[in-house]
Amino acid sequence: MKTAIKIIVAIVVLLILAIVGLVVLGFSQVDRIAKEAIERGGTYAMQVDTTVDVVDVNITGGTASMSGLNIANPAGFDTDHFMRLGDSNASVDLNTIGSGTIVMPSITLTGIDVILDKGGNPSNYNTILNSLKRFESKTDDGTDPQPSGGDAGDGTKLIINSLKIQDINIRVANMPGISLAVGDVAVNIPEIELRDVGKEESMTTAEVINLVVKTVLAAAVEAGGGIIPSDVLGELGNGLAGLESLSDMGIEAISELKLDEALGGVQEQIDQVSEDVQKQVDDATKELEDKAKDIEDKIDDATEELKNIFGGNKNDDP
């Protein structure tokens, strides 16, 4: 009897140790899984190497941090990077862990450094914008295209109540006609807050990175007038105009900058042209109707005059 009890106790202890071991192993893998998801998502969206130095997820505390996110330049550019993030902090709703859609009450990204490099053809920013446009495009069945160079992440969707992007520095490189050298800050944007990110439709890691990049570039266009060369602003504006606007995504931007004016402009222009064309058609139709009525009135008058000449009246048959 004592031997049986000892065996049972030993089995229970082993089970407890196994469970604890699995939990510890799971916790130790969370950082790696999150790091890989961010790197794959960035590479998928931008089509350039995206790396992260450190990711630290505290499951029990409901917090996460990241430092050293680096979006590399496309091939052929000698500047250090296209975009680099200093660090970030986030809070996580623990009740949503493992649900497939994680709710994050807040994320703060601090120290964004962007280098606009015109030293290639196309420039690094035009190359990135083309990638963003490809990323946002949909196939006929409404699914995302599957390009080479990574995937969208681990499939987990995100809802972010408040996404703050702080201390955005826009630098320029290899641009004729300006005195700023690489390393000089052309434009600094203190803070942009995006609210209800993913609330209308939850977003993948790749979609969040895409959102951050296009928001930062839209801010550069809105804040860079008179500082960044006009041809560069024009190219950025043209590229951004083909991307989905924040308002169309159900996202509220808290900023002094009018970010939606730089985003989604192509569709707005198409809608405006359609309205103008319709108005012209309506005006032309009305003009034709007026002319037809005028001709009809003149025919009636002429018919009445003929009747009078030949002794008829309007009650007689012609």
C-alpha cells in the first residue's frame, strides 16, 4: 500500500514538473516567436530586410517592449537604413491571449529615424512606396497577393486602441540642390496618435508595420513643405495618394498634420473626376432637352401660323 502511494505521489510530482517545464519553455519561446513575426511581417510588407534587436514579452504582466527595429534600404543604396525605430512599449489585454485576435490598449513607438535617399533610380522611398502599393492591392477574390521575400507573420490579428508614434526624424540624402547632409534632421515631428487601429477590421503584424510607414511618410509630406525639396515631396505625394487613407480604415489620427490629405488622394481624384463628368453630362442633357423643347415650340408656332394662312383654326384637323 505504501509503495503504491509513493508511486502515485511520484507520478503527480513528475506531472507537475512536466507542466512547469512546458510553461517555462513556452515563456522562453514567446520573445523569439514575437521577434520572428515582426521580422517576417516587415519583410513581407516592405519587400526589404526587416530585423529587430530585442523583443521582450511579459505575459504575466501584460506588457511588451521592442528595440532596434530596422527596415533596410532596397539594394543599391549606401545609407544606413530606410527606417529605424529606437524602442517601443505596449500593453496587452491578457484575456485576449490565444484568441487569435490580441487587443493592445496602447503601443508607443519612440525615436523613428527615416532617411529619404534619392541616390538610386528609383529612389529608396519610391521603391518602398511601390512595395506598400503592392501590399495593399487585392486580388479578384479579395485576398492579399503572395509575393516573394517572407510572409505576413504568424497569422495573429491585432486591435490597437492607441498607437503613438513619437519623435519622428526625417533625414535626406543624395538630393541635388540642398545643403543638408546625411545625418542632419530635415524635419522633426513630435507625435502622432492613431486611435482604433484594427477596430473596424483587425490587422496582421505586416499591416500594422505598413500603417506606421505610410503614416510617417504622410507626415513628412505635410510637415516638409519649404524644407524637403519640392520634387521629392511631389514623388512622395504621388506614391501616398495610391494608398488607403486612415479614415477609410476607420482610424482616427490625432495630429496637427492633415495626414488624410496625403493618403488616398487617387480615389478622391477619381471620385471628383466622376462627379465632374456626370455634371457635364447632366448639363449637356439639359441643354439638349431645352433646345428640343425650343424647336418643338417653334414647330407648333409655325403650324399654327400655316393654319391661319389657309383659313383653319386650332380646333380643325390639319
